[in-house]
Amino acid sequence: MFKYKLLFVTLIYLSITSNGCEKDYLNTTPTGSVDAGSAYATTKNATAAINGIYRGFIVRYQGSQGYFGYPALMLINDIIAEDIVFSNASNGWHFNEQRWLSHRADVGTLSIMPYEMFYRLIGNANVAIANIDQAVGTQAEKNQIKGEALAIRAFAYFNLVQYYGKRYDASKKPNSTLGVSLVLEPTKEGIARASVEECYAQINKDLDEAGKLLTTARAAKSHFNKNVVRGVQARVALVQQNWSAAAAFAAEARVGGGSLMSIAQYQEGFAEIANPEWMWGFDHLEDQSEYFGAFHSYISSNYNSSVNRQTPKTINKLIYDRIPETDVRFKMWVKAPTATNSIVPPGGVRAPYIVQKFRLPGVPSTSAMGDVPYMRVAEMFIIEAEAKARGGDNTGAAKALFDLVKQRDPAYVTSTKTGATLIEEIMFQRRIELWGEGHRFLDLKRLDQPLNRNGIGHNAAVALIFDVPAGDARWEFLIPRRELDANKLSVQNPL
């Protein structure tokens, strides 16, 4: 294993007590000299330590401003698919990701970054799970902390196995192909890769236990609660083609998880965690400013970064041209932008189909500190609709889809489509609803569909690759070279 991926949670705990200041973080006592048990001596200390684990979602990895933790990975998930289009070749951030180069080199940043981030989260969650039962505090407090740690570990493994393993295929149970190493307790020993089936079994076990433990209110929307656990369970069941479970978990996640935003709220910029539809997200605080590394620095319509000015993100024109003008999402991009119908940073390029969905306060915005949505209620409606449609419940699927889309488009009527045509409509709604929120690459992989960028506006000088067949070896990220060198039990994915 990477030696640093098993970083003790106590170091992160110390960084939180110093108000998240990077200078203080670098000056803290070395990890090995801090007793992990002391961080979990009391539930008060443990709560601070758990907050430190969440901080691991939103720090720079590989020393790169383009890899600002999980928000950056969300953006890259869509960049390596087809629906985010680079308008020109002027600014090179994330070009190698779109070209399918970075995740297919064992020293590439994209092959390393998710591995480093998620195993850091896992290593710290393992310390919490191993120590919290002995902490001084109420049982309810212990349950909350342990439940969050289990949920973090499950979420991390769910991402890892999707990137580094083959897609889950319910028709081929057990899925005996290689997944990732299951590290379930604090250790520095190398562990062989488990099978994809074993990985999903552990993910489901952790989520089930987390759901039972998380019965009290969470500290903030940046943290797991039972609704978010149910949302992750819905995602997992969808990937495993367990349609009935996916629909049930998605419906349960919505109950008390939030409410769909109004049409007016939809146009406020997707930068505020207080939005009633956000179930889980990154609350970008003042002491966590990332400037040109932040999510909105790469996709916002008005933050004054060189990326946004020079090479603004645009949408796949084929799906945009299907959006009715009565739908609020029609306004989230502009096909023929002008100074009067679109917002860009000062001196910014106005490219056809330019994004307006993500927008920070101010014109231009002088701060990149926008919040980031990890999970929204809308996704749960879409999961329920897709799962019911694939399970043969056309009526239930159409009802779940209507309940969402009617809030976006007052002119929308209940779909009368069935079977494959209904599924296609649901997937279209998924693509326009969740654009830029980190789902498309993993959707293509789970559905065993090819990458097809032809005729949708991609710049040949940027994209380079326009077609990747379903099932191709390139859908799997390569295991980082550092891992292979450090862990002799690990093996590489097919080249």
C-alpha cells in the first residue's frame, strides 16, 4: 500500500484544531508520535477527528490545483465522458484527462489521485472504527461517529472499485474479476486485491451497519446521515442492477432528505449548500479558500479564472438541443451567447452552448468559495425512475420522472413511453439534470456503453479520442506504480 494512504487520523485531527491553516498543518507533530487512541479517548475528541476525515475530501492531491479533492474528481468524471465539451484549446487544464491519457498511465495524476484520496479516507476511517467503542461518551455519540466512519469507508470503496475494477455484472455472479485491496483495520501491510464481488459485499455491509447507527442529527450537510447513506445505497444497488433495492433506497432517501428546489432557486448558481434540495455537499468555508483550485474555478460562468475566461465549459449540443424552452434547464446553457443573454468573466470567451448552471455571487465573482453538491434529491427521483423502468414498472417509473421534471418544466406531462424508449428518456433527464456533478463516466461504465463523442461539438485538438468501445480495458484506471512498488501482493490492470 502507499505508505501515506494509511495516514493516522490524529494528524488530520490536529490540523482541524489549528483552524485548517496549511502552515499550521505542516508544522504539527509527526504522525507516528501521536497516539491514535488519544484522539478517540472521548467522543468530543472523536467528533473533531471525524471532522478531520471529512477534510480529506477537499484538499489538494498530487500538489496540483487541478486536483482539489472530491469536487475535482466530480468534474473530471464528466470531462472524461462526452457531455462536458471544451470550447477550444486555449487553456490546457484537464486536457490529458479528456484525452484518456492520465488514468491510463501508472504514474498519471488521475491514476494516482483517487487511489491516494480514497485510501487516505479509508485509513482514517479504520482508525475511528477500531477505537470509538472504547471512547468516553454516550452510546448515541459513539454510534454517530462509528456510523459516519463506516459510511465514509463504504463510499470510498464504492468509488475505488468502480474506477479500478471492472463493471459489476449481475448476470455473472460472483464477479470474480479483481477489484481493490480491502483494508479493514489499521495496518501498513500490503494486501492483495479482492474480487469485485467481495468489494461490493463489504460496501453493502458497511452501509447497512452505518444506516442502523446513524439515528441522530448530523453536525452539518457536509457529513453523512441516514438519508445520505440511503442515497449511496441507491447508487450501489443501481450499479449492481438490483432494481427493486435501488428504487426502494432512493425513495427512502428522499423522506426527510430535502425537497426539490423551485424554478427560481434552480437559477441561483448551484453554489449554496443551504439549498433545500442538497442532501450532502461541500460547504466551502472562509478558512478553506482554494482560489484557482476550487471546483467553480473550472466550471463557473463568472469566476474570473483563466480557465473560465479562455476555455469555458460547454454542453454536448445534441442533448442540449432536446431541452424544451419551457424547461428551466434550458437556461443553464446558452446556445448563441451574447453580452445580454450570458454571463462570463471580464474578457471571457463566449462559446456556443456555454455553461451558466454554476455561478458564484457577483459579476464577476471575486471569490471561488462556492459550495459543491455531492448528492441532491433530484438524483433520487431519477434513480427511482431508472430502476423501476429497468425492472419493468413503467407506470411507477413515469410517475417518479414526472414528479421531478414537472418541477423543472411546468409544461411537462407524464410520459406514456415504455421499455427502452422510457429508459432513454430517463437517461436524457439524468444527463441534463446532473451535468457537471460527476456521474457520466461511471454511468457509461456501469451500463456497459461505449464512449461516443462524434457530432456533439468536441474540439478534435483537445479530445483526441472520440470512441472507446464498451468493455475496453481503458475503462479501468491503472493501479498506481507507487502501489505496485510498495505492495508486492498487488497486480496491475490490463494495459
